[in-house]
Amino acid sequence: MKKLLFSAALTGFVLLCGKAQSQDHKLIKLWETDTLLKVPESVRYDAARKVLYTANIEGKPWEKDGQGSIGKVGLDGRIIASEWVTGLNAPKGMDIHAGKLYVADVDVVVVIDIAGGKIIQRIAIDGAKGLNDLSIDTNGAIYVSDSQTKKIHRITNGQSTVVIENLSGPNGVLMVGSDLYLTNSGGLYKHEKTGALTQIADGMEGGTDGIEPVGNGDFIVSCWAGSIWYVHANGKKEHLLDTREQKINSADIGYDPVSKTVYVPTFFKNNVVAYRLQ
């Protein structure tokens, strides 16, 4: 019996050590903004202008109520403008291309001229009900998820087509070169040129949300309920952050690959928290 107990204890110790050694990365908190942002769902890092944009829902998550806005935050955590651009509904995912900020907003993609800080276009998507995340490829094609209709759309020359449908819970979309990645019901997937979906990782509970590329083939994935994961290209996962017990959300994250800073919008806590990836 003593030998069995010793063997079990030794096995547990070895497993524990192996688990600890497998955690190669961690997040170190740098700063957090004041709580003046109005339900920030997404953060976008603008490398050219050294600033952050936040998509603030304020009203109901899917209502066309005109309460949504885009905020602007400095890289030191100082809020430059809590409502830099107004007149949106329930804005969520964002991306930048050719001096413009593109924002998923319920059933349209809102186009903002960054220099002027004004809305210059709204691109409607037929049948859209819950546009969520958005990513743009190098040619300017826009990929946007619809969490209500379970589809991924592509917009080229102002016209939209359905790229993927019949998903279970799509949210995050990310273009890396010509490759499309997405989050769907706890998993991270790659959309193959054949149209098939290849699962990279799963088991990320709490509403998989944003995806950011680390730059070496790996990814950072956020879950709305309050979790952030480091996902290796081979599917190995590391749990970097868990704020679920504190009821602090982690929605559509932003990332600066140069400084390795992760920007986390906390949704109902009304602020953004910055972490250094190590």
C-alpha cells in the first residue's frame, strides 16, 4: 500500500512539473484606463498613428439604437476621447486599411476616415443580423463574421458574398496573408482553399472572441467570459489569463507585435487593460 501511495504521489508530482514547464508564456499587467469607455467590445491598435481605437456598444449588443461610438486611447492608457466618432449602433470588430477604419456594426460595415474622424460610408450586407468581427486582407477584401446568421462574408468592391455558412458560433476572423482564420464555438480554425475547415485548437470555453497573430505562426485568442489563450501553430494551448471569477470580460483583443502588448476590452467594466506578453 505504501509503495502504491508513493508511486501515485510521484506520478502526480511529475505531471504537475510537466504542466508547469509547458506554460511558456504569461501576461504581465502594464496599465488600465479609467472606466469612461462605454461598454468597449473591441480594441484595434493603429501602428502608424501609435493609438488605440475602441468600439463602444453602450446600448444593447445587437440593437440599432444609435448609441454606439468609437473611442481613442493613448498607448499609455490615457483616454484621448471616449467618443471620438459617434453615430454608430452596436460596433464591434475593427480593422485598418489605407487610412480608413472599418467597423462591423450590426448589419453594415461602417467606414471611418481616420484623418478626419468622420464616417464616410456604410456598406450594407444583405441578410446580416449580427456582424461581429472584421479583418481585411492585403488587397482590401473585407471578411466579417455574423454571429446571428452563423456566416462569414467577404466584401470586395462594395459587394458582399458568403464565404462560409452553417457555423455553430462564429465570432473572431483574422486574415494572415491569404489565409483566413476564425473562432467558432470554443475552437480556432483555418479556412482551407478547398472550403474545408481545419481545427487548430478547441476547448476554449466562454465564447471564443478575438484572434491576434503573434507573428511566428502562433495566435492569441480571447474568450468573452474572461479568458485569454496562447495557441501554438501545432494546437498546443496555454491559459494566459482567467478573470471569470472577478466577472471581468475579455472581448475582442488588440495586439502590438513589436512591443508584444495585448490590449483587452473589458466590456461591462468600461475600460481597457494592457498586458505585456512574455
